[in-house]
Amino acid sequence: MNVIKLSRTYDVTVNGKTYEMKISGEAAKPKAEVKIGNNKISSKVTYNDHWLTLILSAPDTTKTEYTRLSARIPEDPKNFSGKAILGTGSEASFTAVRTSETSEDKDKEEKNEEHPEVVPVTFPNKAYGFETLPKQQDILFRNATVWTNEAEGILENADVLVKNGKIAAVGSNLRARGATVIDATGKHLTTGIVDEHSHIAASGVNEAGHNSSAEVKMEDVVDPDDIGIYRNLAGGVTTMQLLHGSANPIGGQSAILKMKWGGTPEDLILDNSPKFIKFALGENVKQANWDSNSRFPQTRMGVEQVFVDYLTRAKEYEKLKNSGQPYRKDIEMETIVEILNGERHITAHSYVQSEINMLLEVAERFGFKINTFTHILEGYKLADKMAERGTGGSTFSDWWAYKYEVKDAIPQNAAIMHNAGVTVAINSDDAEMSRRLNQEAAKSVKYGGISEEEAWKFVTLNPAKLLHIDDRVGSIKEGKDADLVLWTDHPLSVYAKPEKTLIEGIVYFDLDRDKELRQKIESQKNQLATQMLKAKNDGLKTQPVKDSKKEELHCDSLHLNY
């Protein structure tokens, strides 16, 4: 839209001579017709990035001198001036003054004014962004079916009051002066879904160069513009743990995020969040499927030794640090010392019973606890051990047979662990699945006979407990963050859609707004396609469409996603 078209007639004065210059054609390929009096002068014109260059032959055809004119064209190109290099090599200045316009010139000027529409900047500046960031508001939900996840259970025709970003009251016939009242009759109100294991909203997921990357932080690679955030809000997800991948036995430090669409990375990161780190077992860490033998470990016995070696080094490091002797600060060792002291929790990527037993025994040997085994598709085989040690299980609902180490997976896994006393969550580890975790929770009702209320906790209260943030999120209770979802239907139903998704009293997703935005986006797509076709027909340069689609990251993704 910044291209200035020069289809005009000008009087160009240079070195005491005045030329008539008529420029025609499109901006990408202008043509110049130059005369002195009735004599036509041979010329060549180029116009690029607002700079006009004109080469003129000598008026006297017996001479081979040329004059080169160059000027930066102003926004209103009625008059402009620039520098001239004369045939003798000396420099001079020139001026160009637009002469009286012909009807053709006027037509072209009207054409010049056909600029594309300037759409507003949004936050983030992409599809579904906010023109103005939403603000916290007081809201009163009336007559909802409220899934409290507390001792009160599921309340019929109940009210929930949100004030200052917190749940202020739960009851009947509540009143609040100045609050926005939402009639939730026939609808279900729940706390927001918590995804214990996710890789969305990241520009990279694995630091795979060696067998421990405890010093790296997922907080450093948060991508707040990832469309997956908006899609998660549209699925009722309000909180997630952004995990490092499973390229190495000791991975990077986690980030716990709230899905604050339109915010900065700092806005998304949960303030004062508990410390977590990713451990991993199985095929990925020994590079079984990566066609590589570039680094240790390459076997399951090597994986165990990695843990033992690094934990031993960390104990020695702490001993030296506390001795008063000089020592070199090591961020990697500082992080592992936090694990030994119970200050940093472990989420361990796991599948096979033998390896899970191994890591439990290593933890006992060094005096710490494994907080959560994630994936853990063979959790049903040792649920009693996990319950005894207070270790949680965050699993898939019904994944199996996608690689060798999950050949014993069963869809009753979550139910068996739950019945044995394990705190169980259903996680996504997948950008697509995360926006329908409500349906994933429902599968434990189908396969495992879990009650609907307990199954709902698998994606809300239980993952909040595993992340040690259940004092803030995971249930509808006075004083907790107002992270709420108003569903059009029973939340475990395939027909249920979030009508509104709130985080701390701010509506980040609204179904009616989404419908309006879809129409706007479709209109903008059509508008852009028309502009591109017009530009191509006008002779502007074109290039093949590049596949700029952002790849969805998973545990085994090895590259940066930007």
C-alpha cells in the first residue's frame, strides 16, 4: 500500500535544459517518454523502494553522453527534486514539476487512491486477537449447574459470584451491585481445565545436545502468539504445564502457564509457581528411533546410570558449596540440588513398568520423591507402589500401539490407578487433543466405570494437585482464582462447547465473539486474495507460496519452531 504510482507528466529541469517526461505503466514496471520540444529523447526508467532512476541520452544524437537522474519520491509526488550525474561526470541538481493533468492522468490518480483497508492492530496481532485487551470484571452467573469439585458436589440452579478476579460466593439468590449478570439456566459452570502435560505456546521443546539439560528453562521460550492458546481456551483449558521434551533423561525446567491470550510471555507465566523439571525414560532418551549413537546413554541401563551420576555429582556439589570452600557456581547442579532437597518437583515421562520401578528405587536411594509419572501407560501394573509413595499418574485416556513400549497399554489404566489411591490426571501432550480434554476425561466413565464427578476431576482438580496449585485453581470455591468455563451442555458430552472461558475474572473466550471473528477473518481472506490477484495482474513480482504453517511440538521434537 506504500507504493506511490507515478503515472504523470512532468517538466524536468536539469543543467539549463527542460524536458517533458511522461511516465506511464504500473508501479512495478514504469515506462518513460521524454522529449525536448518535439524531439524524443531515448530514456530508461526504474522505480524501486520509492527511488526513481532515469537515464537520458544526449539531446544531440551525435554525442554518446548520458545523464543519470535519481530522486526519492515523496508521498505526494506533485513536485520532487534530486541529483543528476551529467555525461561529463560532474554533479548537478534537478527539479520535476507536474504539469496540467490530462483526463488519463486524473483516471490514474483516482486509481492511485485505491489503497487496501488498514485493519486494526490486535493482541496478538493475528487471527482472533483482541483489538482491546479484555478487562477484569465482576460477573454473577445465575441458575447454573455448578460442578464445584468440592464436598458440595454438583449444585443445581446455583449462583456463582466473581469479584476482583476471585470466586467471591457460591450459593443461591446471590446479588451483586454493578456485576454483569449472566443467565446460565440449563448450562453447566465448571472450573477451568488444567493440562498437566503440554507443549503448546513454545518456540522450542528439546535441548537434546547431551544427557542432562537441567539448566534450561521453558519459561525462556514461551510463545504467547501460538494459536494453540486460543484453541485451548475454546476447549475450556485455562492452565497448563509447559514441559521440556524427552530427548534426554534429565530435561529442562517447566513453565506453568495460564492461557492469557493477547498477553506477553510474562503475563502467561503463573506468578510464584511451584518449581518443576522434566525427567524421561524409554525409547526417546536412549535414541532408539532417532538413528543416532552420538551420545550416552544408548540403553536402558545407561539411562539409570545417568540419574545416579548426576545426583551423585549434585550431592558432592552441595557439600562443597556448604563447606565454605571456594566453588564454581553451576546452574545445572543448583537445579538438581533443588530436586534432592524437595524444592523442585519431577514430572517423569514414562511407559514401561521396569523403568518406572527403576526410577522409584533411584529416588528412594537419594531420598526424594517422584511427583508425577506422566504418560505412564503401564501405571496399572504398579499403582499400589505409586499410591504408597504418594506419586501421581498423569496419563492418556486410550492411547495404545503407537510404538513398541506402549504395547501393554489399556484404556482402564486411569481407573485402576485411581481405584488404588493414586492422584490421576488425563493430559494431552498434543495441541489437538488439549482442546477436547473434557471428552478425554469422559472415556474413563466408559472404560473404567469412574463416576462423572470423579472423571471430571481428572482434568481439573487432580492435575492442579499434581502441579501443587490446587489452592488457587481446580475447583469452584470462595477465594480461588475465577478460572471458570460456562458450557452449553454437560461438560463430558461430545456436544458441549465452552460459551465463555474466564481466567481471573477476565473473559478470554466468548462463543458469540468467536462467531463474529470467523466472519471477519473470512472477509479479510477474500480481500487479501483479491488484492494479490490484482497485484499480480498489475505486473508486481510474485513468488511461490511457502509452507509457513507452524509445526505442533511434541516430546520428541528436536528443532526450534520459528
